[in-house]
Amino acid sequence: MFSKVQINHTRSAWLSACFLVGAFVCILFPVNSFAQDKIYKTDKSIIDAKVLEISTTEIKYKKFSNQSGPSYIVPVKDVSMIVYENGEKETYNQQPSAVNPSAKTTSANSSAASGPVSSIDKARNYILTENINEAIAAYGKLIKTNVTDPVLLAEDAYSLALAGIYDAALMRLDRCRSLGAISPEINFFTSQVFALMGYNDLANEYWKATDINKAPGWIFSKSVVLLQKYKCKSPVSSTKSRDELIANFKHANELASQNQYFQSVALFHDIVSIYPNEYLPYVGYSITLEKTGAFEKSAQTIEKAISLIGTSAEDQSKKQLLEKRLATIRQNMTLLPSPYSAPAIKAPKIQDVASPQMMAYAGGMMAPSYLSMNGRIGYFISESSNASFDVGILKNAEYSSTNLGLSVYNQKNGFVSGAGLLLSAANGTTTFALKISVGYSKMNKNRSSSFNIFLDVNRTLAKESYTTASLSIGRSFYFGKRK
């Protein structure tokens, strides 16, 4: 269907060239083509190459864009990593993480003690402690012994994306999907890779947290911090001219023909971001999105393509073909099982995390020769306990005191008990006093306040100690529903 749309497209010369390449690839699907190796240098530059030979001191290669041209040499000391066309990688000259400069020594010693294969817990811990280079190396060792573990591949893709090695991360995701694996964990890491690349719209397609679709517990809370710190602030486009656009359009179709759909999705995303008013790239983009299970985004992309088509008779024919494709995608959205449905990213909500909850109490009792007033404002330190700042006034015919202090209260099944230390000013003297409280609390229906009765007993710590008891009736107010 994509090829039909291309064959009829004659709006401009460059799109015709795109079409001819894309149609050829799709018709002869799959095709044989050369994939490129990536040489990552220590200065952060990347060479698209065909690696020919590696010695202990140098790497010999040809430029990927000119494989019949001369050979080049780069010293090994200037290279940090090579990612081969099949997704395998070799690391060189890895530097310790800036967050923990001493981590490399520790890692090396641990590796020597534990042998050549790292544990999954060690690899995850490197991510949690932001030792990203060590995490990449640890995952690499694990994958060498288990190349068919999809979750391991997805986690490795995440570690590579944290380091900004996006091409290799997408290769890992494609390898993971080629195994036929779909799970909440894999979707989560897929979403995180695209989020780290700065492709928020794609990240929003591959993950939605639900009661069933849960993120891995070991990384979920930390992932928010890592995303903020390592996210690509301004995604660098590889498409800078129309010639490069045509080459990338061709490459995106070639990747799709080799079932490298995530790599193709990223390349098409780049193309339509720079040339948003040409309908043809949206068609290829929609196909690769559908292949990765992002049906909703695929449908939106086809709708965008339809909106860009003109009003001529020829254009109407193209529009009808795309409308049929759109109907097929929407039908697939309703027929395919839930693991294939297009998810959306969801960061952990603040209310999902234990948050501070405050309360306040005011009460007392008044009679002709007796006055007792108490107030406090507190903070819940658990679901049933709160720490409070207390203020109290007690007056009778022979005695008066003012009390300030701190107390801890616990409530269970409506009964309340508490204890605290007060500074008591009474009859011209100031001393410390111990406070013991018991009472009963009756919550209202919406759990925003409660009716309380307290009996407070204060015993001073002075040499000539005295004990007072007071009764207070009042109400507690909760800032938010009571836990």
C-alpha cells in the first residue's frame, strides 16, 4: 500500500526520488544492504564506518558513505566504543562516572573477584548509583552469556541511552522485539529510551502505568531523576539538507525491511520533524509505528498524511488508499490483545508517594471557677501517629499555669494516647513537666476532622513537684483526608 501511494506521488523531484527508493525496498522486502558500524570516540564524536581490522593500537576502517574509497586509521586510545551492525559492541578507554570518580577502581576489583560475568543486581546498582559506563560494561558481559533474554536487552538499551549512545540502544530494542517479547518491563524501558532521546511523543506511545502494567520496582522512582539529568535537551538531527533527507528516507525504509523498526521509527521521527508539510514520510512513519505496536500514534500519523494531500483527482485517489489504511489500523486497535495496545508514559504522581499530612486541634472546658484550653498543631509520622507542638492554659481558684511543649500521639480504633515534655510556667516559676494524655476520637464521614475528648495529666520535674489534671473537649482538623 505504501508503494502505491509513492508511485502516484509526483509533487516534487526530491519526493519522487524518495518514492523510487522506498518502493524498491518495500517491493523487494526484505533486501540485502550494508548496515553501518559506529565508532564512538572519546571526544564524543561518532564515525559511521565499516570496520576492517582492529589491532592493539589502532582501528582500520572505511567510511560508510564511501566504502570503495580509501581506508582510514584511528588510534585505539581515541576510541570509547564500537557498535557493530548486528548490535554487538566493544568498549575501550572507559572513564569513571563523574558522579562517583572512585567507582571504577571498585568495579575493577569486584570484577576480578567475581569473575568475567557480572550479576544483574550489580548492573542495576551501577545505574542506580549513576555509574553508567560500568553499567554498560556489566550488561555487555551478561548479554554475551545470554543473548536471548529480552528484559536484559531492554535494560541494556536503557543504560546505553543514559550514556547518549542512542543508535546502539535502538538496536537493542529491535533485537528484543525480534524475539517476540512484549511485557510491561520492556515497554517501560522502550519508553525511557525515547524519552532520553528527547522524543516525548514517542515515549508517550510506549508506556502507560496501570494496576497490571507496572514499571520495574528497582528503577521506577529513580528513573524520574535520571531522565531529568540525562535527557537530551536539544535532540541533534542527522538530517540537515535535502540530500541527507533522501539518504535518510532510504535508510529508514531499509531498516524497516530488515525488521529494525525502532531504528526506523527514530529516523522517520527526525524526517517529519524537519519536513512536517510533506505527506509521504508520514506514510512510512505510520508503517513502522504500527510494527512496534504504537497503533494510536500510527493512526494519528496517517491522519496527518491525509490532511496534507491536495484536492486533485489524483490526490483523492491517494487519500482513499490512506483512509482504508487508517480504518485497518483502527480495527487492529480493537482486535489485538492488550499487550499490543498503544501505551502512554506516566511519571509517578506526587500523591502516590507518602507525603506530609498536617493536623490541628483546639479544645477546652470552661466553668465559673475553672478554665482549661488546649491547642496543638501536628505532623503525621505514620498512619496512626503524629508529633505535635502543644499549647495549654489551666486556671482554677488556687492555681494557674501556661504550658508549651512537644508531644507524640497515637490513635488506634478511636482511642488516643500520648506523651510529651512541656515547659510549664506556674505561680511565678518555670519548670519542665511530663505530660500523659488519654482520650477518644470520633471521625466524621469524609475524614476531614474528628470530635475529641482528652484527659491530660501534667507532672512537673521540680523538687517540689505537683500534678495537675485537665479535661478538654474539642475538634481536630486534618489538612487533607485523614490517613
